[in-house]
Amino acid sequence: MNVRAIFIDMDGTLLKSSNDISLRNMEAINRLNNQGIKVFLATGRHYEVTAPYHKEIGLCTPMICLNGAAIHDAETGRILQMKTVRLNEERFHHLTAETPYNVIIHTANGLYCKETNEEIDYWTKIGQTPPRYIGDLRQAIYQDVLKFSVRTGAPSPQISALFKKEAEVIDWNDGFELVAPNVSKWSAIKNLLTEFRISPNEVAAIGDGPNDIDMLRHVGIGVAMGNASESVKSAADLVTGHHENDGLAEFIERYLLQSYAI
């Protein structure tokens, strides 16, 4: 197939569990760039912890962040498009404030969280931007929310289901995320494809999480990582290797850098 663009998830796909990009993945992406294929990052991460990797790879394409809620300019970081999510805040905080759940609120102006942890400390180190607020979120003053993340420590579909009339729900093994209705990585990809005049049939996408399912189903070739769950793999056209074993590079080398009929 004629692939003109590829959209790559970060955690569990581009990155090893150490949060590093392997040399093999880096070289495979460089070869794609040299071949004229546009490479985009499409991640659940916020801009500040996406941009350093985008720069490391040497990309000049817009970044899809926060599961499609924001698209950022490659050079300036300016938000080119954002979709805010509106919940019944009193109800949301009533359900989460008095529980051991951590709550992370991603806004256009920064991060607000109930408590810090190893992940947020890593974000602060990589992005050089600490949370704007840590504590009881009922006391925080924020606006322009792009994503709510509730870390329950276990699958919590019975809780996340309470928000399905207000938001797009993404269920994870350790909690759930909420973005605006009809927002996904795929919704952001569609906007970029229109801008770049690329057909979905000319696109590959690769990922490992439930937030990747929509894009894997709608592009010309959707690729699930070997470490993905069965629900993600069933949405894909192909399954490649584990992210610790350079499954991203394996796919690129086999299907995009060689003449291979699918």
C-alpha cells in the first residue's frame, strides 16, 4: 500500500518502559522521514512531556496530545486546536474527593492534581513544568479542561460509566480518562489529514492502548503492539512485536521501508 503518513503512540509503542526511544526505533523513523513519509506523534500525554521526544526525533509535524483534545504546533508549541470537556464539577468531585483515587486535571494552562506521584514527578522533570496546583481540587481554580484522569488503581467501568452522558470515556486497567464528547486521536487525525490533503487510506497508525482503538480502525493500516490487550489487537489489521523489543521498528522495516503487498 502507498503510505504517506504514520501516526505513532508514545507510551507502550515508541517508548520503552524506561521512557527512552531505542536506537532501532529512532533509525526506522529517520528512514521514514528520508523516504518522504510524514511522521506524527499521537499521544495521551500533554504537550510538555511530548515535545522533548518530538524534538529528539527531529519531527516538524503537529503533535496530537491528550488523546486528541489538543493539537500543538511543532515549532512554537502553540495550541492549534483544542476541545474542552465540561462536567458537572460538583458531582465529579463528590465522587472522587473523599476516595483514595488520584485525580489529574489537564488544562490549557497546566496540570492540577490531587496528589503527586512518581509519574507526575517524571512529567515535571521531562517537561520542566511542575503542576500548577496539588491538593483538594474542590479548592482549585482552573478553566479550559482538556482531560480528566482518575487513577483508581484498578479497572473501574462502573464508575466511569457515570460520565458517559457528559464525556468520551476511556477505560484503563488502573482507572479512566474523560475528554470532550466525540474527541479521540482519530478525530484529531482527521483534521490533520484534511490540512495535509492525505486520504485515510494512505495512513498507518500504531499503538497499544484503548485510546488507540479508534485510529487503528479507521486508517488504511492499523497496527497493534505485541504488548497491547486483546481488544486493541482485535481492532488492528496487524500485530507487531512488543515495545521492549522494538515492535515499532519491526513494523516500519517490514512494511514501510520495503516493497510489500498487503
